[in-house]
Amino acid sequence: MLDTARRFYPVDNILRLLDSMAVAKFNVFHWHMVEDESFPIELKRFPAMWKNGAFKEGETYSRDQIRQIVDYAARLAIRVIPEFDNPGHSRAIGFDPYFTEIVRCFNKTNNYTVPNAYKIRGTPLSAPLDPSMERTYEAIQGILSEINELFPDARVHLGGDEVATSCYDENPGI
């Protein structure tokens, strides 16, 4: 498993990781791609989501780079299973102005993270998607349809953990 949503890794590093996995006879690469901290996957349908939701400009994975990684892994007999964590851990989606309102407990300043790293202690509520809004399903369908285009494996990890239910309260107190 590699978490590129909380810390960006260049493509060359990921390819070296795949080489190491093949030597050790590991055959499944779980790629944790999307999280509160970053949305680094290029999407045709939602360009503002990845352009605004990445750590910074240039720390994204283009569709061609994703295909390169998936194809390289396949040549090494390694499955690539992407993870799109939801409904919790979806804060980065809110940086797309069209989708800001579907992210509950949205905190734009991101003052609880260290740049390019994950802060384990002191993290506030995870920003979950709001299931009562139609736009939430538009985002999920669009993201999953593009993930299906990029990843040939029949599996996608959806996370589903640590959903801060207090974010659905009338006044969540963030």
C-alpha cells in the first residue's frame, strides 16, 4: 500500500516500488490516492477537483502517468487497486467550487496538516460527503467512472472508515 494522497511520490519512485514488490513476489499494489489532504488524480470531468485539491501544482498524477504505472505493474504481474476514500476523508473534493457544499465540516485553511505529510495526532474531524445532496452522487459517479477507465482491475477500495457523524449535526462545532 502506498498513500500518495497524504504524501506525494514521483512516478519514478512508484515504479521502483513496483520493481521491489516484484522481487519480493508481492502481486497487489493498493494505491491510496484520495484523502482529506489531497486529490491528485487528473479527471477529465472535474478538472477543478484535482487542480485545486492537490497539495500543490505539479503534485498530481496525469491520466497518462496513471496508465504508465498500471501498465508497468501489469508487466510485473502486479494488480493495482486504487482507493477513493468516501464518504469520509473527502475534504479535498471541496476545493472544487462546484462541490464545496457537498463536503460537510469543510475547512479550507487545512491548518491541521504538515505540507506533504500526514499528521496523526491533533487531526480534527474528517470531512465527509453529504449523502442528502444530489451533487454528491454526481461527484461519486464521475470519479468512479474515470477510475474505472484508468484501472482495469475489478476492485476499487472505497474506504468508508472514520466518518465523523457529528459533521451531520446542525452545528458540528468545527
